[in-house]
Amino acid sequence: MPFKILSITLFLLSFLFKMNAQNIEITDFKEYELNNVSIRAIEIVNDSILWFAGNNGKFGRIKNNSIELDSTQKINSGKLHFRSIAFNGEFLFLLSIENPAILLRLNPFGKEIGKPIIVYEEQHEKVFYDSMKFFDKKNGIAMGDPTDKCLSIILTNDGGNTWNKISCENLPNIFNGEAAFAASNTNIAIVKNTVWIVTGGKRSRVFKSADKGISWKVYNTPIIQGKTMTGAFTTDFYDKNNGIIMGGNWETKQSFQNTKAITQNGGKTWDLIANNSAPGYISCVQYIPQTKGKEMMAVSTEGIYYSNNKGKTWEKISDKSFYTIKFANNNTAWLAGNNKIAKIKL
């Protein structure tokens, strides 16, 4: 499949971000501009390659500071909108959201972007996939909104060659009006064999499996819920016990009440943190590696936030709008948003 190398508009804006924020400093900020692509899913393949997937069938990579952009136009006559991306150490996977949901596999290391292969397709009027991750090279999981009385969960145990949907008989029932938000590809968090999934809407809960998605338990959360656009939008776990969920009300993003909570027992119970204080709505939160679960960053259309005390207090370090963030290591992170991708050094 042909690809196009786009010119990069590269902004060295470090001077705008050199501010102390609870002992953190952004020392370098590089922003790459794209045209007409909303990016909510990014995946770091190695130190020099970042892959991304967006709307209107667009996907691509940043390789050695050059953007290579492609589309799925030759695969599907309709427009595939991507919100999920995952890498298993060998292949890259892209999952579209709506009917028909199509899961693609491709080689992320090719000299050029090769043609993706369809490895799973699902047709249903209610199909909508939100997030995807791998446990290891062989085992992966993707989740979506319910098409029946349970969440849509598909699993692979052969490296992504084949995927199978779990029957509702083997999953907890969903409440009416409970679903998920395809905000940043972080509805799913994985630590070794354990996976957590967050929901939102009329109910906001945490679904947990300790055996790579075979059996499940579900736990309530104190996150704001009850309306269509309320609930947990994102989760991350530092280890098997310590995790965080964030979200809020997308329709009132400046509301700070019941928008963030942490667990210290693997998701069984959750405690609100920094209640009635910023940040409000958050689409993505991630722990900073090698900080013993103390430091984390969160992003949304409202800006970039940082905490160094397990989320007890937060400081806004930038007004820049992003949908998602992913750390390459403890001092390098990638961010993505509407028509842009950025790389920061801490």
C-alpha cells in the first residue's frame, strides 16, 4: 500500500514549559502537526518509532522524526475510525470502532508501511470497540460496548492471528446505560496476567480478571455516574495492588467532584482523591515509570496535569490540549490529540 511522508512542523517550545511543578520540569517539547486526523490511540514500538491510529481510516508512524501516513481506503470502502492500537512485540494491531468492527495486523518494522491483514471482523448494529492491549506476545484483549447483556470482550492466545468473543454467560451482566468511552485507548490496564477494564455512563465500575480474561469479577467505584457522558474514562495500574481511575463529566469538564479515585487492593475498593479540586474531566492518566507509583500525569482537552503524591494533589503544567499520553521511559512521553502528536522530555 502506498504511503506518503509528510513534512513536519516542529516546535521547540521548551522555554514555554520550563516551570517547576512539584519537582517536575518539562525540558523539551516537540510537536508534530497533521491534517484532519483526530488521534486517540498511540503505541511505542521502540525508541525511534511511534505508531498512531485515528479517524477516517488514517494511521501511520513517526520514524526518525518523519511522519509516514497511510489509510485503510483500499481495505474497506467505508471509513474506519480507529481508537485502539496495540503491539505484542512482533506485530501491530489496529481496531476500528463501529459496524463493522475490523481488526488489522501489520508489520511495524517494515521499510515502508505494508498492507494490513484483517484478522477479525464483527458485524452488529451496536458494535463499538474502545480499547486493546496485550498481556504478552501471544495473549491479547480488546473491549467494547455491549451488543448484548455484557461488555464486548475479544481474546487472542495465538499472537493475534485469531480472536474470539467471550460469551455473556462467562461475563458479568452490564447495567442499562453502562458502556465505555473510546477516549484514549486506556479503558484497559494490564499487570502480568491481570487485566482491569473501566466503564462509564449510567454506571461506572471496574471489571477485573486475574487469568488473562477467562474469569471476571466486577467492583463499584465512587466516580461520578448516572448520565450518558459520566464515569471513568481511563485507568492505569502501577502494580497488582495500586491503581487509579479518572474521568468525570464530559459535558461539564470543569466540574471537579468525584472525578478521580485510587485503589490499594487491586481494584476491590476505591477512594476518592483530590475531590472538589482540579483536574476535572480527564481522558487519559498514566503512572510515570520507576517512581514507585507516586508520580503520574494526566491529560485532556483541558490541559496537562502532574502529581507526585499518588494523586492527592495535582498541578497543571500546560494548557495544551491532548487526548492521550504514553511513557517510553521515566523521562520521555508521547502525547496525541486533534491534528497533532507531541514528544516531551522530563
